[in-house]
Amino acid sequence: MLLPTITYGFVLIYAFGSQGLWSKIFKQELFPIYGSIGILLGFIIYTLPPIFILINNSMKYIDTQLFIVSRLMGDAWHRSLVKTILTPLARVLAVAFLQGFFMSFTDFGIPSAVGGQTPFITTLLYEGFMGTIPNFQFGSLVALTMLLPSIVSILILNHLQKKVVRYEKPRPIVLKKNPVRDWLFRLLFLSVSLFILGVFAVLLIIPMVTNWPYELQPTVTNFARFIQDDSLVSTLRNSLMMALLTALVGTVIAYFAAILTSRERNLYKVNQVIDSIATITNSIPGMVLGVAFLLLFSDTPLHNTLLILVIVTVIHYFSTPYQMAKEALQKMNLNWENTAKLMGDSWIKTVWRILIPNSKITIIDIFSYYFFNSMVTISAVIFLTSANTMVITAKLKELQHFGRFNDIFMLSLFLLVINLSVQGLMQLAKQTTLPSFLTNLGKKHSIEKKHV
């Protein structure tokens, strides 16, 4: 999630290609990187983080002590697993599957880099709009064809909506110690992590040598030349501004849309519309969305502004944050609003005092998801950027055109450092809440005033 897919392709080539890092270490190509294998490997790494976030976020709201109750009632472990864990997660597992499917189905960066001669629907779409001889009719037909799976996904999600499970108060479970099980999971975690780190190791190595793979002397010349490029400072500033605005606006919209569909009981038609919009926007290819915005706003004040980048990115990535917020809010007791009304609280106070504190971690994850995807997206914004609003991913495409691969890796490295820094800040934010911080600050101010 911290790097654009256009970088994935270059990293895979420089890691497993004929002159790649691991091919040099093992003296041979481990597998053919171009074609189906390279595409599949890239998509697995690409889709793993958001799928994990969706499932992990929903698991936080499951009452896992029901598993113990099921075992005490005489159920076998596999029956307890199905009834108390997998069944409550049925809807989010389906959402995660659809999310991974559409992310792979609509991505252009990985197939264009390592696809080789393997035909892929997004490369056909790109050729239709941006090929040597553009064919907008053919591209539009491909785009409409790519929307068909969204119809099936809407029907599936509407059916699974009936299977939502709610809990009064989720209770954590104390796991029984099992050294064999724990070490097996540790080995699995370490294996996956080391493999992914091994793939992206070239991101650190390639820019720090003179000329890969022929001159391997360590050097900082590439870094020095990179930071002297004035256009890069503007690119970094534009990317950060767009990502922050997108994260703020997108979090508010996704969270309140989830409140309408999960906490309001008398808005069935509105709920269906929002769910349909979330599914359709998830399935629309980003490049098609970008072309649509380009044609729609070409003669308006939004043209060539950061605001249009923010709008298109909020729409493009709306589905996952919305589903994250909806899964969290659906697991909460529906009687909280009624109790708040009896206590005299308004709807806004109920959201601020009850819903937001109980879904704090989810809100932070939504903000993070929007921020990181805003930093790494390319498909939608590539048609909407200009010289004054150039963002990092668009700059990568420009550098690819001139064959400046050292600068591509260096810029990707800068992007990774920024995203890792923000990730650290988000982890710190999860450890405290804004209301408690303000409360403690108020108490401290009162004590200091009293002391004076």
C-alpha cells in the first residue's frame, strides 16, 4: 500500500529478471518474471494489505469468547470456528474477495510492466485511450465490459447484508499457550515478510550503486543529483497536499455514509443507493474515471487544480473505507442512539460522544487508507495533472518515458519514507483519542491556573 503499482513492475524486473538481484545471487532466473507468473505475484503483493485490513478490522468487533461457550457446549473445534468466527465474518470475507478481485481486474501498472505478450483487459483499455492510434469507441466498449462484474457483486452484497451479526460488547479472549502453533504462525509470518522485503530490497540497492548491474561501486551521486532537481520539491509538496486533503474529506464522507447505511433504520432506499455507488466506484478503472473527469471538467475552474485530483481520488477509493466503517458500525448495539435520545442528546452529540470513540481505530485506518492510496495512485490522476499540479506517481511515468530508472527508484524511496513516517504517526494516534487528549489538556490547564 505504500508504493504505486508502477513501481511494483520495475521492482519485480530488477529483482527476478535476467539481470535482477536474486537472479545474480542464485546465478539463474528463479522463474520467468514476464507473463502470468509476474502478474500473479505482483497482484498478490498488491492486494494483500487492503484485504488484511478489511478482515482484521472486522475481527476486532467479534465476541471471541463465544468460541469458548461453543466448545463448552460440546461442539468440535471446526464447528466452533465456523459458527462463531467464520459465519460472523461471511460478509466481510466476501467484501475482501471482491476488493481483491476488482483491484486486480482494474490495475494497469503491473500488467503493463511485467505482462509481456499476455493480453490483459486494462492494457487493452489503455491502448484504446492512449495508444499510438487511439480508438475511443473500442476503449469505451472495454470500459463498459469491465463494469459488468459490479452488477453481480451488488447482488452478492445485498444477500450477505442479511447475515450481519451484532454483539452487545465484544470481549477479548485469552489464548491458550501452544508453542507448536505459535511457532508455526511465527514462521509463516517471517516467511511472508522476508519474501516481500526481499522483493523490494532492490529499491534500496539500485539507487546506491553507480550503474546496475555493470558498475556496483557504492555511490551517493544519484541521490545528490536527485535532490538538486527543483521540480521534485514541488512534486512532493503537491502529493502531500493532495493526500492530506483527500484523507480528510474522504474519511468524513465515508464515515457518515456508513452511519446512514448501518445506523439509520428508515433509509432503506438511500442505503441501497450508497451501497450500489460504493460497489460501482470500486469496479470502475481509475484511468476511465480520470478520462471522464478530464472530459467533464476540461473547461471549468477545476481543470488543472489539486481540487479535481482530490475529488477523483475520494470517489475512486470510496468503497474500501466505506465498507470498513460500515462493518465497524454494524457490530455496535443499535440501541445506543435510542438511549442517547432519552438522555436528551442530539444526533450530532451521539455521533461525537458514542460512535466515534467506539470506532476510533477504524477511523484512523480509513484516514491511513485514503492517505496512502492518494500518494500511490496513478491511473486516475495521470490524465488530470499539469506542470503545476504534478504528483509523484505522474512524475514516475514521466521518468519512465525518459528511461531514468535510478530516479524512479529514488523517487519511490522518498515516497516510501513519507508513507512510513505517516504510518508511524497513525500508530501513535491509535494509542490515544482526541477527546481524551483535550480532556487531559483541560484538566492540566485548570490545575496550573489553580496553582497560580
